[in-house]
Amino acid sequence: MPRTTAEKRAALRALHEKDCFVLPNPWDAGSARLLQHLGFAALASTSSGFAWTTARPDYAVTRDDVLAHLATMCSAVDLPVNADFESGFAASPQGVAENVTLAVATGVAGLSIEDRVFNGSGLYDLGQALERLRAARNAIDRTNPDVMLVARTELLLDDPVQVNPAIDKLVAFAEAGADCLYAPGVWKKDDIAAMVRAVAPKPLNVLVMSPDRTVAELADLGVRRISVGGSLAGVGWNAVMKAAEAIKGGSFAPLKDKLPGKELNRIFR
């Protein structure tokens, strides 16, 4: 029997209570179903991966595009979905609150709000970021407090050496009511361990930046959840591009690596 939205939300919260889990990032309903078939316990959307399916770059999709995408993803799988909700698709805290309310209505089990300036450049300062985060927190509490709020700073993607300022931001986000903290770009073991200690007992999400780490290594550092962002989508696009280039050159050899249609039909049945 399919799980209800409430059961999915409870399941996502339970995953954060102990141990470490991988939260892969599908880019459409089909990839979400495939990851469910493989046995993952939860999924997270990817803003970049979704944007590429619409022939647009990251940050070029609209709020309504993303809301429709999230609703489709949530209805396609029996797993909790954590939404990459970018910077809330609004500049004002009130706008963030309104949009978060709409996102909760899609059935997501969690959503992230980042500190990148909406429709602009750079990042919000700490005061503005906290106002926006508190607005998201209040919106969730008014609609469904079981939805997890993930607060993320993009600081390390802009300047990888700003680890201590990034940690300070995450600590402030945790105190403002975030359920999970996230600073994509952290990758050195000592930095990850310091970030885990700083936000404890709240869980830290780490984005996999390169293949030179294992789940076990990140778990040993205290990381509670691991995501891959647009990387899975990038792997898929790379495979298609290489196969198409070979076909253009006259060879159909890459088609031997396809997943058989019968297998895909079985997965999606």
C-alpha cells in the first residue's frame, strides 16, 4: 500500500535521527522511479538537473516550473522528496513564506532555502538571510511542521576558503530553526568535521564534490546525509553526448551499453 504524504515526512525525519544516508538527486519522474527501484530511502530534487531537462541553465527556471516539477516527483514515488527550492523564488521574507507554503502543498517532505540573492548576484548578508529563513520556518510551522527545513549557504561555492564564515552562518541558521544544515563546497576532512561539530546535534548535509570519498568516510566524520546535486544528471548527459558523437562519426557501438527497454518497462510498470 502506498505511503501517505504524512508517512513520507515522518520517514525523512527518522532518517536524520541517526547514522548516515545517501540522498541521491533525480532530475525527473523517471529517474526518481529508477532510484526508488534501486532501494534508496529518500530522494532530493536538483535545481540544475531539472533546469537542464528544460534546455535552460541552473537558476533559469521559474517558481511555477519548480512547483509543478515537485508535485510530479512526489506523486511518482513512494519515497520522501527533499526539494531544492533555491532561494525561495522571492526577494522579500513575505514572498519566501508564500512560496514555501506552495512548496509544502506539493507533498515534499523537506525543502532547502539558500542565501543566494534572488534574481541578482552575490549572497544575502546574515541578517537578511536569517529574516528569510525565519519566514520559511514560520510558513512551514503554519502549514505542516513535519516538513524539514534545510538551510544552506552558498558561500563556499563562491569562495572555497571561507570555511569559518560558512560555519558561523550555519550555526546562526540552526539557531533560527533550521532542521538540517548544508554548505555545498566543503570537502576537506577537517573542515567537514569542524562543521559537523559546530551545528551538532542538528544534522549536516554534504554535497559530494569528487569521487575521492566514500560513504563510510563521510559517516566517520559525523555527516548525517549525503547528496550529489546535479552530478547524476551530468553523468547521464555525458553518456548521451558521447554516444551521439560516436553515432555522428558513423559508429553505433555505444548503443550496446543501453538499458534494455524490457527492463525499463518493468521498472516503470
